Amino acid sequence: MALPSEEINVDIHCVTRWTKLGTQWRGVALDTFFEDIETNYEYTMVHSYGGYTTNLPLEDLVGGKAWIVYEYEGEPLHVEHGGPARLLVPHLYFWKSAKWVNGITMQRFDEPGFWEGFGYHNYGDPWREERHAGD
């Protein structure tokens, strides 16, 4: 929380077909975390306490597209919603915004995370309705 933070106002979309408009978050852009990192790897795996993982292309975490957030609607992020810190990737379905994040691994190759291994779409673009493998 000592890193520069910003307020993020975005819509979020769940794979179960709900959308919440105009949500307000506070967090640190992943650009800040990756600022001094040089890599040829194109993929990441986000890890959470409890063993949850989700895979994301690195390009979806940088360029002002993703944050580690710790506040929601002006309050500390509640544990049941991923507190103390969760990933926020609002341009993808919300299962990609992993709760209780404890690490991000850069990878040379893409591999499925938890839900992707159970048949969810590998990418999860809500505008293309990429819910399940094959969508």
C-alpha cells in the first residue's frame, strides 16, 4: 500500500451473466509492479491463497488494464470479496480477477488455470461471450 495507488471506476462482468456498472476500486496498477521487469515471456499464471490459479496473457496485465486492488466503494476490501488484495482485470470475465492474490508467475507458454482446467474459456472476453471452451 506504500506504492502509488489510483482510483479505478469500471464495469465488471461475471460469467454467470451478471454485470455491475460503475464499480469503484482503489489499487496499484500492475504496470507499477512490472516497471523494472524485462521478459520475453508472454503469459502469466496468477496464484492465490488456497491454491486457486488463473492464466492471463502478460499484455492483459499491463498498459493500464489491471490492478491489485485493496478497496471497494471506499472501504477496505472484505475477505469474502478477495481482501486484503485481489487482482482486477475488468475487461475480462470476473473469474480472471483472482481473489487473495499471493503471486504472479511469468511463463513462456500458456497453460490453463483452475477454472480453465474445468472447461471455462481460456481467455474470457465478455464482449465475445467467451464463457466455456469452444465459445
